[in-house]
Amino acid sequence: MTTGKEVAVGVLGLMGGVRVALVPILLLASTCCCAADAASAAETLPDLSGRWVTVQRLVAIAELPFIGEVRLVTTIGLFSEVTQAGSCLTLEDAYCFADIDISTELFVTDIPDATMRSVRSDPRIAEVQIVEGEIRLVHDWHTEVRGAVLDDPATDELPNYRSDPRVIDMDEDGQIGFTITAAIVGMFGGDTYVVQRFCYRLDGALVDPDTIVGVVEWSTEQVILWATDALLMMPYTQSVDPDPTAHRFIMRRVDASWSCESIRERVVPLLELLNAAELPAPS
């Protein structure tokens, strides 16, 4: 999780700020040891293969210029195709949306659905475990870089300049990087063109054969390469909410009738379940 007091990050991207390297200590542990060939695992572990919808809720506290402290709650929706071999799961993701709720009406920001759908994540690896009789999903650190292509996504420094050859037009809108709109109401606003590194891991429990609920540990790093208004590049500070239970996820196995076009309406009951869920103890 974020440990520094001053960071140049956003909840999946907001306004600009000073950049600070932010790489979790355990980030290099990108895979887990899966008992793919263990017959006993196949006999005792549930089959979690199939199509799942995942909703993550992440909370941050930011200190913004002209406004002061605000609380930002980001809800992320995506689909995952899960394949299973013994205790080992491989998840291939397709993002749908990221909605940001802010504790003030003076600041607004938006990540268009088309931008989120342009995120192409590498497959994730997770492991199914039995912990004190409970079926657990353990997902170690996973790294996504948005708006650039790095040789080592986990450790390479993010680009600082528009001319850096590693920068790409990820969302194919004709602009460099990853486009995010932001504004301080009545003062200034526009588009920012950024590169981001988003790192997270999951720890969850199977609460019924088709539902997993748990906690998210995460960090994010961002560089604003350019903005349509120079004021959007002003520095600010942000940190992850220190309450580990504030950052939650839910996975629900779904059929082919679910789509990005309908996901917002259909996840409302899942969000209600997520808010009320008793989270598993750390594994």
C-alpha cells in the first residue's frame, strides 16, 4: 500500500502532481506457487473456471490545490475469463468502467468508458487455497502500465516526456498516453494526457459457489505528460485510505448475457453485498 506522505498519483488518474516512485516491496512476487498437477487439489478444491464480473472499490484521500482535502471513491468494473489447473487460476481481464465519487462538488474528473476499455492487462495469476476450512483466493501483486509500453512494467521508470518512444496512444483518441478529464469548477479544467502504473493484489474468500469477496491492497503512480490547461499540471498530494477494509472487491460468476453496456445497472446488488460483507481475515 502507499506509504509516503506525498505522491503524484490519482485514483486511476486525476490531476497532475509531483511524481514519486511507488513500487510495493512485494511487487516482484508476480506469480504464486500453484499445485496444478496435484490430484488431491483437484479433488478438494472447487471449480472456479468460467466468466466472472469483478467490481473493485478503492478509496483515497487527496489534498488538491484551491480546495484542500477530498475523499475519492473509485468503483471499477471488469470481466475476467478464468481458467483453472488444480489450484492455479489464470485470469484474462476486459475492463468496462471506472467511476469516481468525490466528497466535494468543486472538483470533477472522468475516465470515459472507451478509455477504460482500451486497457489491455496481461493475464493475472491467482491461487485457490484452503485456510482453516475456508476456500480462499490469493492473488499476489499484479502490475498494469497504461499509456506506455515498458520493458519491465514493475520497475522501469515511467516516461516523463511526450517524446519518449515508450509512450503510446493507448485509447486511440489521437493524443498521447491515457486521457483523463479534470476540472476545478468555476476555475479551470480540460484534458490531461498521462501514463500510469497501477499495482494491486487480492485476498478473498468464496462465500458461495459463484461469489468471492475480499480486500484489495493497491498503489498507483502517475505522470502527466501534457494537459490542455497548464493549471492541471499543478502538484497535489494523495494517499491510500489507511483503513484496509475500505478497499474491497467482489467477483460473481456470470453468463454471456452480461456486457459492458449493461454492467453498471447489474452490479448494483453486488455493491450492496460488498458494502455489507464481512471480510475474510488476512491469509
